[in-house]
Amino acid sequence: MRLRVPYAGIRDNLLDVSTTADTVTPATSRAYDPYAHRYLIAAGVILGAVMELIDTSIVNVALADIGANLGATLDELTWVITGYILSAIVVLPMTGWLAARFGRRRYFLTSVAMFTIASFFCGTASSLLSLVFWRVVQGLGGGALIATAQAILFDAFPPNQKTVAAAIFGLGMIVGPAIGPTLGGVIVTKYAWPWIFYVNIPVGAMSMLLVSAFVHDNPEHRQPPGRIDVVGIALLAIGLASLQFVLERGEHYDWFDSRLIVALFGVAVIALGAMLVWEIRSENPVLDLHVLRDRSLAAGSLFAVALGFALYGSIFTEPLFMQNILHYDAETSGWLLFPGAVAAAIVMIPMARLGNKVDARWTVSIGAVLLAFSMWQHSHLTAEAGRHNWFWPIVTRGLGTGMIFVPLTAAAVSNLHGRLLGHGTALFNLARQLGGSIGLAIMSTYITRDVATNRAVLVEHVSRYGVGTQMRVGAMQHAFESHGFDPMTALHQALAALDGIVTQQAYVLAFEHLYLWIGLVMLASLPLVFLLRRPQQMTMPGH
């Protein structure tokens, strides 16, 4: 006999089956509060999600040490990063279907276990081939963690606290990438590169312990057994893997001058186009595109593309500026980025407390303007910038992203529940990830080409026979002579130093232009914000 429970949000979480580790029975439902352990659940799932986010960036600072230890070139080592991203991006859109088929709790625990075990074998790898293999396995586990963590987190909180869940989730999304380079620099400097993987083991174990103890699956969120969408899975995997390879390695192969890139881009377009047609017509789709009929999810996902472009793009370019122009080491660069994560965490607290009292569209808009203003501040940094000059641009970016993440995440999935929530979070996070990948591909290419253009323009104004140039070269020549160089060698050293200054200024101009473009992208995406539902139109998951 089913119990009558007056509150629908609780009633939906009561199950009709016998007590197991995953479920709750009517016999125990009188004493069962589905939201009692929400903060412990939040801690468990966020530990797993942050662990995955840190691992996407922590490896970058250790590539030189890994190459020296395994005898691999820098070009070969890029597969350590590319292999992980390719496998993670393929799994990410399938997480909603996999979680519905096997249960969110079971799928999350399996993914964390796979990620943690693969981390151990990455640390013990004795060859580049074995390291790349285990990184691919790690990506298969890690690709599921963010979207599944978001779905579990939103179900763990009552309807009137969804913005609290969004704040916790957003905090992890911002802090993870921000502390990755810092943590990696500290570990590589003080210990050895395998420890960037070993640190995942206790974190993964704690995540599994909390999730296994406090997360319970709701059978209404499970998908009835049916035919597996083999065609959809194959098209999705082939299309996304091809597209991600083009984005990750296009610059290396000189983009569309390479037959390989042209072929893979064609495969990506055909496979993803066929996948869209197939999934719309399929009765049991691996990626339920019908959730995009929800206006808030569609608009929020499109805005997430721009946000991923801006957020990951700025985090990618800042260390490049610091290390290549200002000659900071990885650890120093990481600490300079850290105030941005702190600022985001601070602003998320009032965002969570305000909840539905404030129109999400206006807070997201203010955050986007702040993020664009931060990029304008970045564009004024020069080769003479000190550490204090980075503080406010990075803090302003943190404030902007903090104001965006909480209301955007809550509003995008506000009208979804059950299985649809899993599909919606998968699409939302896929959009953000693809925005970041597209941004990194565009920015790396833009920097290379804009530096060449800027340098050509600057060289036109630096004539060896100009009075200003002769004075500068003469001063540098005298400086080299005072250090023991003969006049001819000192002249060559002075000319080489002048060439280095010109190249440095070309880089500064390229970064200035790039930051301005990022700001313009954020401002151009603002109309999407007002396609989100009005606060009174939102029906939170579980209502």
C-alpha cells in the first residue's frame, strides 16, 4: 500500500520496493527526510567534480617533467592532454542516458572509481603509451562526473534551495580550473610529477564514501529497460571525437591546409548532423534533444557556450602572458589567479541566499558586464605590469563569473526534473565544454597570427638608421661592452635584444586585442539572457 504524503517533493522520493543501499521503503519513509543529508551529498559529488576539473589543467604544468622522465617530445606529450579530453567529451553528453539506465548513484560511483584507479596507474606509468592509455580511461570516468554531480546535487536540495545547490556547483566549476595550475606547480616543484595523479586517490575515496552512504536513487528517475541506441552512441562518439580532435590539434596541423583536419571536420559535420536527425526520431535516444524545447535550457546552453569561451579562454591566456612576457614560473602564475576564485566564492554566497527573490536575468546580465569590464582591464596590461596590476582584473572576473554561474545554472534547468534533468545537465555542461574548446582553438590560432601581423607593423617603424633606434642600440651596445663583450659581439647582442623587445610588444598587442574580443563576445551574448524564464514562471525540479 502506498503512503499518502501531502508534499509532492517528498512523495516523489518515496519508493515502493524493499530496502536496499540505493532505495528507501515506505516502511521507513515516515522517518526519512530526503533532504536531511544534502550538504554531505553536496560535499561528496563536488569532491568528484572538482577532482575532474583540476585534472584537466594540473597536467599542463608537469609536461616538461613527464617528458624528461619518459623520454618523450613535447609534441608527443600533447596526447596526454588530448587523449583525456577526447574521451571525456564523448562520454559527457551520454551521462543523462547512462545515469537513467543504471541509476545516478551507481553510475557516479562507478565513474569515480574508474577515475581514481586510472589516476593510480597514470602515476605508475613507465612509458608514454601506458600513460596516454590510462589518461583515456581517466577521461571516460571523469567525463561523467560534472553533469551527474549537478543532477544529484539539484535533487538533494528542496525546491526553495535550488540556488544554494547552484552556488555549490558553480563554486566547484570556478575553483577547480583556478587552483589546478597552482596545485600542479606546488606538487611538481616540491615533489614529483606522479603525485599530481596520486592526490586524486584520497579525494576519490572520500567522494565514494559520502555518495555511497547518503545518496539514494529515485526509481522514477530510472529509464525502463529498452533497446540500446547503438546508432546514436556511435554517431555521437565519432562526431564529437572528430570535432574535438580538430579543435585540439588543428593549430598543430595548420588547420585546413591539412588533409587530416579537413577529413575529420567533414566526418564531424556528417556524423553530428546524422546524429541530430536520428536522435530526434529515436524512441530511446541516448541524447534526448527534446529537452531543448524548454526555452530556458536552450537559451542557457547557448549562453554557456559564450561563458565557456570567455572563462576558459581568459584562464588559458593569463598564464601565457605571465610566463612568456613577464617570465613568472608556474607556481607564481597560479597564485596570481587564485584571488579570482576567492572573489567568485564570496559573491556566490549572497547569490545563493537571494535565491528566487532576484530576477536571474538581471544578475546574469550584471555578471556578464563585469566579465566584459574585466577583459577591458586585462587589455591595459603591459610588459611592465607588476603582480599588483593583475589583482583587480582577476578579482573583477571572479565577481562576474560568480554572479553568472549561480542564477544561470539554476534558471537553465529550473523546469526539468527526473530523467529530463539528467539529459538537461548533460547538454548544459556539454555546451560549456564545447565553448571552452572552441575558445582555446580560436585563441591559440589568433595569438600566433596576430603576433606575426603586429610584429610586421612594428618592424616598419623600427629602422636601423632611425635616430631613436640608433640611440637605443648604442645604449644597449655600451651595456654589453661593460659586461666584457667586444664591440662587434656587443652590437649583435644589442640588435638581438631589440628584436626581442619588438617581439614582446607584438605579443602584448595580440593579448590586448584578444581580451577585447572576449569582452565583446560576452556583451554580444547578452540578449540570450532575456530568453530565460521569468522567476515566477520557473518551476524548480521537485516542485
